[in-house]
Amino acid sequence: MEGMDASFSILGMWQSMTLLGKGVASVLLLMSIWSLTIAVERLWRFQRAKKESLQVALGVTPLLRDHKLDQAINFTKDRRFRHSHLARVLSAGLTEFQYQSSQELPEDFDIVESGKRAIERETLMTTAEMKKGLGNLATISTTAPFVGLFGTVIGIINAFRGMAISGSGGLGAVSAGIAEALATTALGLFVAVPAVWMYNYFLNKVERFQVEMSNSSSQLIDYFIKNEARARARATT
């Protein structure tokens, strides 16, 4: 029994694997490490974005309420908020609005629409940055089971090869190959399932951040419209 326990332990199965089977297991382990690295980095990044964006929202609101546009722009561009998705979107819109307001433009030029386009561009760029690495998670989650299946096929082939060499169909002749097949199958699922969970979790986070950016953009555009209305009212008086 002790010999059987040793041979079917993780180390024992690794030692009994063929070179190709070890290669498959190594690839799956690398995929697992890769997915965990992406998950840790994205989790840290999203936590920073959430914390910094809350500070931005609380800090920029009173500045805009008091029409302190320069201070609001400087506040959103502060390095303390470099991970904030709201800071990037608000900074892009406010900077564009301030720049166009200072220019001599034709009467039919829509400053609000120009600011809106700047916000949309920055939102797309920020969303793309937030999705960094998620494509890799999706690839790992879909390919890991097939890599494991490839290892399964290799293990079954080795099992039949063992039967052919021994000339019998006993358990001892096929046990090593079957163990290799089942181990790579299990390893493929072990890599794929967490990758699927992490991918869906982070994708939901990105969608939530998109909603936050959309709400902030809408409020900023309302601010532009009101500001333009006040400027026109002063010009006519």
C-alpha cells in the first residue's frame, strides 16, 4: 500500500509521466501562474481606481459648483489620482472645454459638443486600459481544458503502449498512463475554472466603472451647457 501511495502522489505521478506529459503539465502550471498574476494586478488596479475616483468625485464637485475651472483641472490632473478613471475623463472634458472657451471661434461652433467628444475619446481609452489582461484570462479559460485534454490523449496512448509492451491488460500495465491522463485533465480544469471566474468578475467591474464614467460625463456635460447659457446671458446684457 505504501508503494501505491507513493506512486500515485503528486511527485510520484510527475516522475511516472512521459516527457511530453510533463511538458503539458508545465504549460498548464505556467498558464495558472499567468492568470493569477493578471488577477492580482487587476485587483490592485481596480481597488486603487475605486478609492481614488471617490476622492476625485468628492473634491471636484465643490470646485465646479464655485466655477473654479482652473483649480478643478489641476485637481483632476494630480498624480495622486493617476489610477482614477473619473479623473481621466473629467480632466479631458474640462481641459477641452477651457481650451475652446479661450479661443476665437465661429458662432456656430458648439463648445459643449467638442467637450463631449473629448470625454467620449478618453472614456474609450480608459475602458481599453482597464480591460488590459482580461483577454489573456479569456484565452486561458478556454484553452486550458483543451491543453489538459491533449495530455489526456497522451496518457491514454501511453496506457495502451504499456499494454502492448507487457502483453497483458492488467492494471499494472495501464495504471501509469491512466494516472497521467486523469492528472492532466484535472490540472486543465483546475486552471480553467478560476480563470473563468476571474474574467467574469473583472468584466463586471469594468462595466461598473463604465457606468460611473457615463454618469460623471453626463453631469459634466450638464455643467458645460449651464456654463455656456450663463456666458450667453452675460453677453446679451
